[in-house]
Amino acid sequence: MSQLVALSALSRCGSRLALSNAGGAAACRPYSGARRLTGGFYKPFLLGSAALVGATVAGFGLSRSRAVLAAKSVRTPAERDQRELNEILQKCKHFMSDPVTDINKLLENKDDMRTKMELLVMDVQADVCKALAEVDGGQTFKVDRWHRKEGGGGISCVLQDGKVFEKAGVNVSVVFGNLSEEATKQMRSRGKSLKSKDGKLPFCAMGVSSVIHPKNPHIPTIHFNYRYFEIEEADGHKSWWFGGGTDLTPTYLNKDDAIHFHKTLKEACDKHDQSYYPTFKKWCDDYFTIKHRGERRGVGGIFFDDLDSPSAEGLFGFVQSCAKAVVPCYIPIVKKHLHDSYTPEEKAWQQLRRGRYVEFNLVYDRGTKFGLATPGSRIESILMSLPLTARWEYMHDPAKGTKEAEIIEVLKNPKDWVH
């Protein structure tokens, strides 16, 4: 009974609800298109707990005593008013699935940064998935909820072998527990002085990450990731920080695309601090370097990590602006090249460039390394970033003056795209 009746019956939260009248067991099924609603349950929540009881009994045939229990499960303390409750449930309607964290816990900790960040990453996941599904002709994402026995879980949304996208994945993870020794070592190597107790470091991490690989070599690949970390040290002190970024990896250079992409991200950054874009643009160019190849992975974007000042609220607003810029910086580019023709040779070049993408992700990417070093991590979700197909050729070197050589020049020497 508990939250599932209240949450799924009223807000639906991107899931379909199945109730057994005899046993009262509830099960959520993944989102698979437009949601149908019986009994008119979207509106009544504003009527309060009394309406909830009546709606529950009328809609699902539950006994009055069980309905009262359902009502009590969402009856809130005095300080949690109906408006705040409704705001969270309204957000849930947009999501691809129920939140990872229990809805009652989110309500109890509505002002906590963990709650704010979880709701944001769920919202961004839904925004991006729905925009991609629309441009791909109404294709359906597979929505896969997973649980981590050490603490937390996630929601992986994957569209594979679509009309436009060969593989598009948008993951949300909300995990907690104790950092592994390898993960702790990785963080300390970045200058973090983390004091463990009996070798343990409690942590909480949440974020949204995505990689989108189109079929057409004239549509670029995009990657984005926005995350929040908390670590409790031995003395009880809590360290926190934000990280993330968005970057573009074209197979062939289109200067107008690169300019649009960077200007959109710059506008998001400038809302908060005009020093952010140039700082995080350079950080992106430096971070996404395939060192053994002497080239960048793509034409860049923004990247930042370990941000813990000036304030958590200020940085949350910045992260929110950047995450919300993903759709407007990318979808117009996809639509522009949707019907571009391409040759077998151009497709082969795309496969070679994807090979470079794989090299960076498996050798250098912090997120991949952290995931693989964290006990109980879901490997399928971590390696979702890899394309379905890629290619390596021995000693391949594009001829001078070709379009292939043009993109290599930009990858070796990053450009300023906004001035």
C-alpha cells in the first residue's frame, strides 16, 4: 500500500499501475508511450486526504480501512503544506519512471540538496528522452529500473536501432554507501583530503548522464553529464561538490553547428557568471583529450568538476541552466541534418571516429572509472556510452585537403567558436 497507491494512482510518475483488488499488491511498469488514465486521478489531489480516500475506494475498489491507510501514508506533518506536495507530484508526472528515492523521503527532505538534485536529473532525463523520441519518429525508449544492493539504484532509458539514432541512452543514478578504496584513491589524486573512519567513507552521488550516437555521420554525437556528490568524513564534516558538462563530437566539421552549440552553452553559463564559459570551455578541451592520439575527442563544449563555491544553491542554479540547455543546443542540429545523404566512405569514417570515442571512454573518462571502481555498479548502464559499432584500421591517415583531414585539424587545435 504505502506510497505506491498515493504516488502512482495520483501522479502516475511516468508509470502504469497494476493493482490486485484481492491482495492489494502494486507494481509499476515502464513507460512505453502516452499514458492513459482511468477514474480521472490527475485532478483530485488538491482536494486533500479526504478526497484521496474516496478516489481510492471508487477507483480501485479498496476497502475503506485500507483506503484510510493509504491516505495516512501521504498525510504530511504540519510544515509540509499541500502546495509543496502537489508541486513535487506535478514534477513526477513528467518523469520516465518513479523517482529512485521513496517519495515520502523526498517530501520529508524537500529542501535538501539531494532531493533537489534528484528531481532535477529525473526532469532532465525526461526532457531529453521525449525530445529524442519525437525527432526519431515516435520511437520508444526502453525504461529499465535497477537496484544497487549496497544502496540506491537508477533508471536507464535506452533507444536502440531507431530511425535516426543507432543508440541513445539517458541514465539517472542515485547511489549511496561507502566509497571503495580505489574510488577514494581516485578522488584524493584530484587533491581532496578525505578522512576515513576505519577505512570507510560514506558517500551519496546522483546524476544524469547521456551519450547519443546517431546513424547519419552528418549528425554529431553528444554527451552530457551533471552530478552531485556528498561525502561524510571521519569527523562528521560533509564535503560536497558538483560536476558535469556537455560536449559535441562530430564526424565531419560543420562550423555553424559548432557555433550554435557553443553559443547556447555560453548563454546558459553567462546567466550566472561570465567567467564560467571561457573557463569551462578550456577545461573541456583539456579534459576530453585522447593523450595517446594527441587529439581531442570532439569540438568541445563545457566541463567542470569539484565545484563547491560560492554556494550550493548558486551552483545548483548553474547546473540546472546547463542541463536545461541540452535540448536547445542539440536538437536543432539533429533536425538540420536529418535528411542529409551520405556515402559508404563517410559511414566508414564515422566508424573510425567512434573507435576514438571508445578509447577515451575506457582509458580516461572519470565517470567510467569511478563506476567500474564502485561495488555494485551496474555495468550495462556504465558502458551504455559505447556505440553499437566502431572500427579500427591499422595506420589510417586521411589525405590532406579532405573533409576528414579538416576535422582532425580542429581536434588537434581547438577553436574559439563564439568570438
